Amino acid sequence: MLRNLITILLVSIIYSHSKAYAQDQEILLIGNCETSSAEIMVEYLQNNTQIDLSVETNIAINENNIASYPIIFICNNQYLQLSNQQIDIMKQHLQRGGFLIIDNITSDYTYSLFLGKLLPGFETNNIQPDLVFNNLVFDLIFDESPFISESIIINDKIVLLGIKKFSLFNAWLEKDEKFLQLGTNIIFYYLTR
């Protein structure tokens, strides 16, 4: 009983920290991301965690604006469309603590070439997202790992999550509760690390 009370207290403190931290911050969507999917996820966050983020779409990233977007989603292999200058800007952003999620990677080869430009010298790690991003806001139970993914870690923090041959955005569009919870845990992970 005391343990549950302490857990509730700690989660409340973390929620209020996340709310304060997330004020006036936006998630940037690059590429063919389904905007309504992101809006469903943001609404789910607001209703279940008090985390208040907004969504911006297809802004050309530059050195002056990238800090406004701590979380960036790239959808459907659109990372291939980034210029070398944009890749360098994103590299600096990730090394400073930004978070990049690449949704629905369909080519391991082009993805590995992109990572070689984006974060050379950093190794990718295969991860099971339902295990890594569990017990943060929601306890997740999947019968098997929901998708194949890789991460890059800098300073003990995941800064890049690559999702292979699966779209979180499609799952959010279908309002799949498990994937909305997983998305919440992923965003909460970033905001509290």
C-alpha cells in the first residue's frame, strides 16, 4: 500500500515536471506523416498525462528553428530527402539532446547509409520498444514485440528510434489503445530524461 502511494506521488511529480518542460514545445513532422494521427496522439497525451505539445508539419529545418522541435518524426523514408546541410543541423540537434523517430523504414540499406551520414561512429542497438518504453506512464503488454526497431544512444539517452516496416502513425490513426500508450511512453521517456 505504501509502495503504491509512493509510486503515485513520484508519477505526479514527474507529470508536473513534464507539463512544465513541455510548455510551448512542438513535435515536428517531416515527410508524408499523417497529421491527424499526430493530433490523435497529442490529444491522447493531453487527456492522459497533462503533457501539452503541439504539432508542426513540414517546416524546413535550419539552425535557428530546430531547437523549437525537441521531438522530430520523419515518416515513410522521407529522411532520404534531407539535404546534407539539414542532416548536419539534425546531427547537432541530436547530440544536444533532441529526439528523432523515423517511422516505417522500408529499406535497411538506405537507412544504414543515412545513419552513417547522420551519426557516424555511433552504433545502433536493436531494441524491443514494449520493454524499453514500459512502466513509464502505462504498463504495456504485447504478446510479441510490436515491431522491429533500432536506437542510437548518446549520453545514456535514446536520441534516435528507427521503426522498421511498421507505422506508429497508422496505428494512432486507428486509435489503437496499445500503440497510443506506447507513443505516450516514448514521448514521456524523452521529456523525463
